[in-house]
Amino acid sequence: MDADTGEFTLQEARSILAALRSTAPDGLDAPLSRDDLMAILGAGVEVKDIARGLIDFPTTVDSTMGAVEAYWCWQSGEDEIGWWHPRSTGFSGRQRIADLPGQAASNR
């Protein structure tokens, strides 16, 4: 995580998610437990929906709209972080990371 911006590269977000899933007391299964919430928040990750196990990692992506403040988005039951959305849209604006132009964000 960038100390100045509080943002995560995709690689960082995926590494943190893997670590959380292996060490969180309840494995990040939905609904998120109090212990899992503490582990997630302690890693600097945002919890968006406890019941669905929805968490977001702040970032900036290069999209067809230019640089966009966004989140890498994951919810319980997904294998890995495969989605992103602009911070202004929330979950309803989720888009596949694979659809980003040149997947430039994968190196952020």
C-alpha cells in the first residue's frame, strides 16, 4: 500500500487478500465475523458489506475515461480479485479487470 495515498496495486491487493484468507480467524466466509473484520481493517482494506463479505482496496486505474479513483473489488466466494469499480459507482459499477485497456492497472 502506498503510504501517501493509501492505495494498493493489484498485486498488493491480491497478496493481502491471500494472506487474509489464510490467516483470518474465519477465512473471510460470508457473513464476515467480528474477528475477520478486525483483520481486514487492520490491513487497511475497506469493508463494504458484512453479510456478503464484500471488501474493497482503494486504487487508481487507467481506463478509457483516463485515470479514475477506484477500488479493486472482492466478495466472499470469488477465487481472486477480478473486478474493479470507480469509487463513485459502488458495486453496481463493477467491471472486469481483464477488460481494462491493456490491463495497465495490473502493474499499478
